[in-house]
Amino acid sequence: MGCILKQGGLYTRARIGAILLAAGQGSRMGGVPKSLIELQGVPLINRQLIALSGAGVDEVVVVTGYYHELVESAVEQFPVKVVRNLNPERGQASSVRLGMEALGSNFDAIIMALSDQPLINASDVTKLIAAFKKRLTGEIIMPVVNGQRGNPIVLSGPIMGQMIESDQNMVCRKFMDQHPELVAHYDTDNDHFIFDVDSLEDLTTFATKTGWVLNLPKPVDEEIETSARPEPAYLALQRLVI
């Protein structure tokens, strides 16, 4: 059993798992795999995996769907478990469910993370884990920035086990809305938790805010099959980030 020494006391080391969602179609982005957008030459999904590793996460499940071959190729150098959503058109809830079932609830804490948050780093994840450990009530920690919900969130193992055993659609946000007494807020002014890239406008907002350019992934090889893949709007995207 692992343990750490902190402030004169001996504590059992928390076992932490994570589910990283990367199954989306990127329709609002013009049909681009958002997880493969690059910041300073590194795909966003890789940045998330580096952040999770740096924060001491023990095990990660990556859920892919649309563009699965490209996304899986990008993460193959990481020691993660990859689960493919064969029906990503059913929405994010189906990917969350697959990730939960693949990871299991044998963890003290489980991080539910998105692959399109470019500013999340290891320090952010570490602080979120610390908030979970220090909570006085609840089984779920959610970052809140100036009243706005953020991501990622952290759940206890027992609560995720309860979600897995419940109705197929009972995951994360719906569960939190129905059980607000189980949710504790991590109030912070760190806007890393509320910034993601869902649309073309978000790319220009990011560049204006940070001075950094998010580079689009290369055009998808026509020989790679991706179910219901929309026609990429690469020219429009490139004009927006120049």
C-alpha cells in the first residue's frame, strides 16, 4: 500500500484514474478532429495526457469514435487504454459510459476530462485533485469560475460505480443536476477550466487571449474510413487562425 507523509501525518496514497473523451465529430469546427488541433506543435489530446501524467494519475482510458484511426495513432506512444465508441453519433453520454465501464470504479478518484481544453496543465489537475481530497462534503468536485461550470471534474470511485450500475443515460452532468447534494465546488479564478475550442470563433478568441495560434490538423486521408465524416472546412479554418 502506497502512502505519503504530509504535515506530520501519514496518509494512504489515493489511487487515481482518468477518462479522456476524444470521440467527437467536431461538427461546429467544420468537421475537424478537435483533439488533434496542435498548440506549439503538440496535439491537444497529447497535452492532456501529459498533464494527467504530471499530476500523478495512475491509469487513463481514452475514448475514441469519429476519426478513431488518427486519434489512436496520436496516443499510441502513451501507456493508456483505448476504447472505441462504435456509435459516436449517440452523443457524449455514450462515450462517457464506455469510458466508465472500461476504467471501472476501483479508484479513490476518477477524473473526467475533455481533449479540447488547450490550457489545462499538470498544475491545474493537481490542484483539482487536492480540492477533491480536501472536500468536506460531496462525492464530486466541479471547478467553478465566476459562476461558470468547468472541466475536468473529479468523482469518487463509489459514485462512479453507482453511475455504471444505473440507467444508461445517467452520467455526469445529468447525475449532478439530479444530485446537487453530492457536488462540491472548487471555486477558482483560473479560466483554464472553462476554456475549450468548440467552434471556429474559439480559435480566434484563443489567439487574441493568449497570443498563441492553434494549428489545424492535416487534412484527413481519404483512404481512412471515418463514419459519417463531414466535409472538412479547412480553408475557412485556416483563414480564421492566420
